Amino acid sequence: MISRSAIGQTAQRVVRRQCCAQPATRRGFAAATGSTSFSYENADVNGIKVASRDVAGHTTKLAVVAKAGTRYELLPGLTTGLEQFAFKNTQRRSALRLTRESELLGGQLVAYHTREALVLEANFLRDDLPFFTELLSEVISQTKFTPHEFLEEVNPAIHLHQKRAYANTAQIASDAVHGVAFHRGLGAPLHPTLNTPLGSYLNEESVSEFASSAYTKQNISVVANGANQAELGKWVGEFFGDVSTQGSRELPSKATKYYGGEERIAHASAQNAFVIAFPGSSSFTTGSSYKPEMAVLAALLGGKSTIKYSPGFSLLAKAAASAPGANISTTHAAYSDAGLLTINFSGPALAVNTAATEAIKSLKSISEGSISKEDFTKAVALAKYRSLEEGQNIESGLVATGSGLIQGGKPFQISEVTKSIESVSAEALKTAAKALLEGKASVAAVGDLRVLPFAEELGLRARRQNLNITVKTPLSPHPPPTTIKMTFAWKQAGLSYNKYLAVAARVVRKSLKEEQRVAAERRGLSELRSARWENGKQGEVKNVADANNEAQAAAGNASA
């Protein structure tokens, strides 16, 4: 292991050179060796897959690719949580020290994830390979996962990702079309949705448990661009010895199955999103179901011109002229055991509706073989260029090679990919397009659902077929509803309505007086008042009890 004093001395030397205004070419240029080959060399170092592409230059990009994408997360949000915990406090260094030491060496640290992989990446000067190799090994094997970091940094960052994803209709549509296409696994959203109940799933303990399952020797690979394979293998063998060989739990390993279907999501954004997807090809690095004709088909459909001030040769670029305001693009997402060919639309709802209709017409024309030889040649050339560009692109090559090695495949080799694309024929392209239309599509609509089309309106099969079920036992008929006849009380008593009201009023008044009398007797004092009539005149109004007492006294005097 590299001692802390050695690290400090290296950092101090960098600072002294900066302060003394030394020429920048003095450090690291002697090691700027390498070749112009874009092929990866790979090896197994103590159970860890290691691959390197020794491209000439003064910088190196080193990455740990872990089998920890959203496809493999045990609970919602764990992949995003593990990504946010990268480069935090470890058993040996604080996050502050880790950051300052990397900055003193001019390094850059990045963490991101895809549907299948979590990538921890370091970019640095070529001479500093030992330091950053040790740093990445420390991050995956000695991160602390403290509660205060989760509450103060990780959890707020996850909620920001959720809000940002909800505002992006294109991302919502992409997640939705993956969900209806693959359901679980690859169908999991790239980031947790805004309504996902993360509180019941996500905390520092669940993230730590997921890390112990993902950061194992069989689930990681170390890939570098701009590093010698022998030197990289040496430092990986020295610093990655603390990585465990078996995790606390097995990651999901169920093979991907394509389902297809349709999902529609209402959204208030003015930027509508609509995606039509079909089953595609797996990645070249795994080779289980690799179909090079899918890359050619994506190039032929296209949508965006590759030449400025020109509509381009692609079929959807020409179709976009009839739908002003709509943006169209065709992409192919390749995974370890599946793929998804997607046609993406965005813009005003009416323009998207028109563009989607034209896109299906273009795909049908390919399946009928009505494509010119010139357009086919252009599509093959463009697909070949894109594959070469992707292979030379350091980011794409790292992730593709790392994921391929983890899945038991091979590194991303440019020469083999281009040969497979060149072998695609027009007949193979026609057969592929016909199979897509005859199969089940995946459709996602986000935005104004009143205007955005349904899959059936486009002539696509996106729903399950209705099952014809024959019921052998006859269903019992429902009993007829019974008629309820209402009889009014005044009719039942043989009275007119007005007479009934008069009688009812007397009964109510009498009952109220009776209630008052009974209540007064219970209190021991009658509150009823009366007046005596004499010779047709009403006398003084007196309390009934007082009047009774006076009457009794008068009767006693008369008898005496």
C-alpha cells in the first residue's frame, strides 16, 4: 500500500512546481507512451477482470464498472443512493481529504450509472495511476455510509434527481417505454420517480448492504484508457485485495424477457414526448443476441440530418418536413441480453401525431423492400461510422467493455463490430423491419393525451390480444326489480289533505302543552297560566297553581 507520507510528498511537489511557475511539460511527459490501437487488452487479476487500451497521450481515464445498475438494484433508489455515496468518507480518509488530494494532483472524480452498470471514474495525469487505483479500491471497499451523510447530502440529492426527471418528458417517456417493454429489471426507471415511496426502502443501511453485494470481485471490472496493461494489472493486484469475493445477497440474475405494451401519462409540459420501441439487439460484447442489422436500421430511419442545411438521406428526416416543430430521432439501446430500438418524438402534440404516422409508413416501406440501393449504402456507412466513433469515444468504450467483462463476454473491439455491420444485406434489413411490424411494439405517450395517438391508431400491435372465453354454465338471470308503492297517511285515514293538516296541528300543539305540564310537575312548580271567565269577561291571568290554591281556600270559607 502507498503510505500517507508518500501521498503527501507527491502533493507537495505538485504545489511547489505550481508556485515556482515551472513549465507544464516537465511532469509526466516522459511517460507519454502508447500506441494508436483502439483494441483492449484484458486479463484476470486475482479474480478481477482488468482491461486497458494504451492510447498515446499524457492523461489516463480509469474506471471501476460495477454490476449495480438499476436493473440489479434490490430496492428502488439503491443505485442512485450508492452513486451519491461515492467519494464520501472512508475508513482511511475523510471526504475533504480525498477531494483535496485529488485536486492537488489535477484529478477529476465522477460517478454515474446506467441501467446495467454503476461507474466510478477518475481522470488524471498518466504518472498518477498508482494513487488513483488505490483511491478507487478504497471507495468500493471502505466507504463508511454514515447516517449524517445520507440525511444531509445523499437523500437531498436523490430528491433533486427525482424532480429533474419529472420535468423532463423525454426521460419520463424513455422510462415508461422500458417499463412496458421489459417490466422488471431493465424496465426499472433510470432514476426513482417522484411518487416512489423511498422512505420505506432507502437509508444508509440498505445502501451499505447493496454495496456489499455489488462491490465483489465477480461483479466489478477495472477498465483504463491511456494505461499500460501490465502496469495496471500490477496496481490492481496490490490495491484491490480487500475487495470481497462474495456479497451478503445475490443480485437479481433473471434473464430479460420482452413483453411490449402501451403506457400513457398526462403531463402539463408544452414539450410532448412520444416513443415507439421494438425489440432490438444485445450488446456486441456479450454476443448472446447481437444483430448488426439493428444499427443499420437505426441509421436508415434516422430523423436528424448529419449534413448542415440539408434534410439528410434518412427516412424520418424527410418525413419531418410534413410535421414542422416535431423533433425525431432513432436510437438503439443495447444491453447484455436484450436491446431496444426506439423512435423518439418531441414537440407540439399535433406535430408529434403527424410525425409518428409518417414514421410507421417509413418503417413499412423498409419492410416492403422499397428502399433505394443508394439509401441503403448510406445507412451502412453511417452505422459503421457511428460504431467506430463509439469505440473511439473513451466513455462509451469504458462502459461497454466493463459491462461486457462482468457479464462473461469480451471487450469492445472496433474492428469486429465494423466487420459485422459491413456484412448486413438489404434482404436482412427488410426481414428485420418486417419482423418488428409483425411483432409487439412498446409505446409511451407523455403530454396532451387527447391529441397524442394510440398504438392501434398507428397500426401497431401494442396490447394483448383479447381472450375468447366460452362459459359453459348459463348465467342465472337477474330478478326483476320490485315496484314499491307508497301510501300517504292522510289518504289511508280517509281525510282530505287540508283536514289532515288541521288535525295534525292540534295533535302537535296538545303534545307540546302536555310536555310542558309534565316538565313543570317534575320541577315541582307549574308554569302554566290561566284566566277565569265571568259573565263573558276574562279575568286576571294567574298561575294555575295559585288559582287552584285560591279556589280551595274560597271553598273552605264557604263551607265554614
